[in-house]
Amino acid sequence: MRVEYTIQGMQPSVDPRMVRASNAGGPYGATFGERLRRMSANFQLNWRQTLRLDQAPPGPTTLGPPPKPGTIESREPSELRMQWRRLVDRSRQSLAGGDTVAGAGSPKVQRMQALLVQMQTMEDGVLARCLTATRG
């Protein structure tokens, strides 16, 4: 039984000149010292290249940002603000109308909706101050 320890397609390339040179010396081929000398003469990498110390380490300056997914839409801030406003208004109307949504009457949901309304009010105040400051 023969066991293959290499993966097909991942085998190292064999130079026919090296095979002929290794078989040329002595009755049993080249000696171990001769093989080492030939290998070191043909070996082009030094220890820094072998350890990849000659390359810049990966970091924020060498790596670019990840590619943007094609499914994400870029919207204007005003569109996002209007979408946010509609969402908060809808949730406020559903609670005021007495809709029985599962968990809508729980204290946690009410606190979250109150927080959203408060944030919307604060955002409106910031936007109003910015508009008055730019108008003079």
C-alpha cells in the first residue's frame, strides 16, 4: 500500500535540471553536502523575505474599507429624519388609539416610546436653533 502525503495541485514544482544534477554525482547520486550547496545557490529568498519582515504589516493605513453592499440604499439626512418622524408618530397614534398590539401596553414599550418622543423633540430643537443661527 502506498500513501500519498501531498495534495494534488499543491505539489511543489520539480525542475528537471535539478533532478539531472542530483543524479549526476557519485554512484548513488549527489552527496548531502552537494545537494545543500545547490539548494542554497538556487534559493532566492533571504530570511527577512521568508518571515515576511520586508512587507508592511496590515493595518488601517494599508487596508481599505470593506466594500459597500449593493443592497444598502444611501438616503439624504432629511429623508431619514422624515422616516424616523413617521415611525414615532405612528407608534404614538397606535397607543393613543387604543390598538391592542402584543406588548404595546407594557411599561418597557411605553418607556421606549417616551424616550423616542423625547429624542424627536430634542432633535427638533437642535434643528430649529441651527436654522435660526444660519438665517441671522
